[in-house]
Amino acid sequence: MTSHYRGILFDLDGTLVDSLDLILSSYRHTMAVHLGRVPPDQQWINTMGTPLRAQLQSFADSPDQLEAMFRTYIDHNEANHERLSRPFPRMRDAAAALHRAGYRLAVVTSKIREHAIRELRSCGLDGLFDGLVSATDVAKPKPDPEPVLLGLKSIDLAPEEVLLVGDSLYDLLAGRAAGVETAAALWGPFDRDHLTPGQPDYWLESIDALLALLNVEPEEG
């Protein structure tokens, strides 16, 4: 480990795990059930990176409908998780290489804790992270700095020692507000135009670009 960083905070969906098909499938199902129509996918994609209830809020007419939509989304998500969610190619090898190189790793996600743990396990990423901060653990989700600050605490490092890697504008804004340097993961669903307002310190086209930045050799095979 020869970079000035000692730890890495990762977002989960869109950064470690390719779950876009699962997310959109659950969204479309929920809208069809409760609204009888499905608004454009982009309306949902633009809110990705925030907690599920916050995403659903603008579609619900009442608190009762919001909770019903939340339950429908969760049920569909759980039923289709194994079929539609997968780690990005070589992600597990990259995380393992970073772990072995001595970096302290944590996940900072807007998913509820139970589902984040399940996703890490099902994608073969469990056991590689020293900390996990979920929507369950915070009062103010991303883009507020609270989740990132808790992520720093979970790996016992100062902001200047840590890089945050995320695919959404909310990740980048939360990282900047918490005082950490940030890297935009361009292998996720958002492009440079969308992420530029977050002013990332680095643009990463691939997971190999992250390993190169951190002076870590990729795993063989």
C-alpha cells in the first residue's frame, strides 16, 4: 500500500453491485400495482442513491399509500434478488486485493441494513469489509455527510486518509461534505454530465483504474 489513503468507502448499488435491472424491475412493478401506470425509468434513476421511502414519496398520495408501495417494492425486490442482482465483473477480486493490501474497507449505502447484508452475501462480497453504514443507521441519509462520517468511524480513520468511491451524485456530495476525497465510478448508471456537479477528485472508468490509483496489483485470473 503506497498511496496516501489508508481506507476506502464504497457505495453499494451501482458501485459494488450491478443491481440496476433489479431496481427498475421493482420500481415498474410497484408503479403498475399502485398507480396503474409506469412513469419513465429516468424519474426513478434520478433519485437513486437516496433511501427507498424518499424515492417513493413523490409518487404516493398519502402515508398509507407510501407504506403500501414500500412493501410492494420490497417484496418484489426480495423475490427477484438472486435472479437480477450481481457483482460488477472482477469486483470481488478487486475488493479482495485491496483488503489484502492493507486498506480498511467499508460500505456506505442508502439500503436498509438487512438488505445490504443480504446483497453483499449473495454477491460473494461478504467478509471483505470492516464496516457497514446503512439507511437503518442514520438520521440523515446521503447527500448529508452523516453516513460518510459514520463510515469513517467504522474504520477508525480521519477524512484525509480515506477515499470514497460512488456512482451517484448523492455519494459525491456526501463525501465532499464530510471532507473526504471522492472518485466517481463511471461503470455505474450515471455519466460524467450527471456527476460533474459533485466535483469528484477522480474519474474512474473501471475498477482497474481504482486499483491503479491505489497502487494495488489486480488479482491474477
